[in-house]
Amino acid sequence: MSQIHPSRIPVLVGLGQSIEREKLVSIVDLTETASLAAFGDAPGLRDQIERVTTVSVIFSPSPKAPSRELVARLGLTNAECESTTAGGNTPQWAVNRAADDIAAGNLKATLIVGAESTRSMRASDPGADLFGASRGGDKNKAMESEPVVGPTMDGVLTKAEIMAGFTRPAEVYPVFESALAAKAGRNMKEQREHIGKLLAPFAKVASSNPFSWFKEAYTAEDISTPSDSNRLTAEPYTKRMNSFPNVDQGSALIVCSLEVATAAGLADQCVFPWAGATNTDVAPAARQDLGASPAVHAAAGAIFSATGLGVNDFDFIDLYSCFPSAVQVLAEAIDLSLDDSRGLTQTGGMSFFGGPGNNYTSHSIISLALLLRESGKTAYVAGNGGFLSKHSIGIYGSEPPKGGFCLADTKKEQSEINAAALTVVTEASGKATIVGGTVVYGRDGKVSAAPVVADLESGERVVASADPALLSDLAGESLVGRSITVTGSPVVYTF
């Protein structure tokens, strides 16, 4: 048992989730339901909450002060209120921060919540803007805001990517996938089949998760075979390989000190944060390898060193899964085999469990914590924000860590990652070689775009769009390695 005073040992003790398939709800309705479930899971802690943090809402309407609205509903009159910055890494970042604050003696108990009500939004307004929903509406403008905390999304994209319109995750992640396919020597059809085998176990896990959106245990063929219900979106991805955001899902986590939990008679259900870290990869086009994450490698190395654990020591693992390339890159960064017998998710993945905006990792943490309450010693979770950009990872245990919670310092490694960024130009003329690219399809099945990242002969990078005259000939093509001619600003390419 750790010799650290129980007031300085952070624990995860209250767990709550919510899902709504029929009636119309708001994100605060969902966080309220999840919070009440968490308080039911951890009786006696409701009046101990000192801080409420809401994970940034991205795909559905949200008040400017969601934590304040929740606190008013729950009657938590003494709790500080805040929201996080955007990013799928923020739930794990928030747990890391809470654990560090408790270890420092600056916090006793906190409630971390998150939700998306995208299904409700679309049911009430089928034409609603998915990416502008959280910012719109008179209600948002009229409400007082609350403090915002967390890593910024500054530098996630370069000017070149923005100018080229290379800003949609559903198009950027397939470009990462193309780099992975090229490394493995697979064409797009072969990579699609590879992904089907990778994701089928995710669908199976989701099928038995009571809070998942889809209950069908899709086979590898169901996932990889294009059909009327599973159209191609961007090579090599089908619809079932994309995160599914059209959900109403919420979560709540109570993090407190072991002292507080023990006083409430909850010591037996405590799960212990052992270590955490956050690192950032450079903008996609500036990465030397589009199919790798030096940031996750650095962050994981730091917490593995701090805890004395390696990838083979974890009983449970859950990797962020917005798109298949994320799963593969996060696994490679910690030398984890894609067919590891432990599985790469305990939640179900964002294609099958559901992709509630920035909040999926909260559900991953809950899934791991529930398992650790029953068996096993340790678990590893990875959350990702942006375009494989911001990474927050954590280790959890069924017992306290011997040396106390560690929030790893990886500033030196971050400086090295930043220094290795390639120069990305916004104007170019001449020959280039494609290092990553995808063919994007509209709902009509026709090619609508074919963005690429390419190396100029000078060693600089460009992000380029296909000359419209090329599009009809690019269906099914693998673009990596092909020579192109680039011109202009924004940059356009031809063969």
C-alpha cells in the first residue's frame, strides 16, 4: 500500500453514462442524467464536489456555460464551473489534471462531464450544421460564459492545409491511412479488407455495451464491403469505418481523494489514476511520417518509465478510434500488435459505440474502470484530438501506485517534435511526389475531390487539390508514390 497520505491519492469512484434514442434532449439533459447515475454509483459524494468540468461540445447546441447550467440543476451551489477546449483528448487531460490537483493537495472532489445531443438536433432540424451547432442559436449568445481550460488547438493545421480545404477529418484521416497502406505494400482494396479485420472486434465489443449506439456485431466483410448502406466515403474508407456522430450520449466521472472516498464508504470501488501525459504532433502536412505519432511515443514512454510498466503489462487497453488510421498509429506508437489478444477497445469504437464529439474517451475511461473494479491490475487509455494532433494518455490501476500519481513532464520531447516539423509552402510550381492522398466520393458515388500531401524536389511539403479534369479517372486509385506536377496558390496538381 502506498505510504502517501490518502488525501493526496486520487481515485476514480463515481461512474455514470446516459443515452437517449427517442425523446429530444439537450447536452445538459444528458450530463444531468449521467451525473445522477454517477452520484448513485458513489453515494455521499454529491455534496463534496468542488469543481465541475464540461468537455467541449462540438456537434450539437450548447449553452456558453454548460457547467453552470448543470450545477444549477444539481444544486451544487459551491462548485466552481468550467468547460474545456476542443479535442477528443480532453476527457483524459481533465482526469490527469484533476488527479494532479488532488495529489498536490489543491482539490478534494470534482465532477467531469460530457455529452452530445446530435441525434436530437437533427431530429428537430434535419438541415442543422454539424460543425457549427455548438456555436449557434440565440440561447448561446444570451448566456454568460464560463472559464475555458485545456490544451489549445493552435497549430493543428497550417495555412497551406486551410487554403487547400484540407480541413475535414473524414478526408484527412484517410490520407494518414494511405501512408499506412503504402508502408505495408497494400492497395486501397487490400487496405480496406485489412481495416475490416481490424474493426470487426470493435463492433463485437459495442454489441454488448449497454450504452453503445449500434448493437449489431458487424463482420469484417460487413465493414469492408461497399454497398448501398455502406458507401465509399474516402479511399479506402467505407461509411462503417467513420466515426458516427449522430448520437445522444453523455457521461460523468467523479474524481476525488482516497480520503474522501473512504469516508463515504467507497474504498472498495476505487480505481486509481497512476500516470498521465499530454503531447502534440505537428500539423499533418508538416509530419515527416504521415503514418506515425512521435507525440504518443514520447508521452507513453514517459508514463511507462514513471510506472515501471510496459505495453505487455496492461490487462486492458482502449485506443481512440475516430478513424482506423488513428487506431493503427496509436498502437504502433507503443509497439502494440493490432491483433493483440487483449483487444484494442473495451468500449466499442467510435464507428459502433458512437462518436459523441470530444467526449468518447470519457466512455473509454468508464469502461476500463468498470473492468478494473472486477479484475486485473492495470489499464491504458489513449485519447486523440484534432487530426492525430493532441494526445492525452493515462494509466489506471486497481491499487494505488507506489510512488503516487505522476503527471509526466515531456517538454523536452515536445521541443524535439516541434523542431522536426517540415516546411509546408502555400505556393509551388514543379515536380512533386505524393506521400499521402485520398479519393473522396460524394453520396452519388462520383469522385468529388482527391487531396494529396506531396514532397517537392526542394524537400518542402505541399498540400494540393486535384485538377477537376482528373477526378473521374481517380476512383479506386492508390496515389502514394505517384509523381505529379504542382502549380499555383492554392496548389493544384496534375499527372
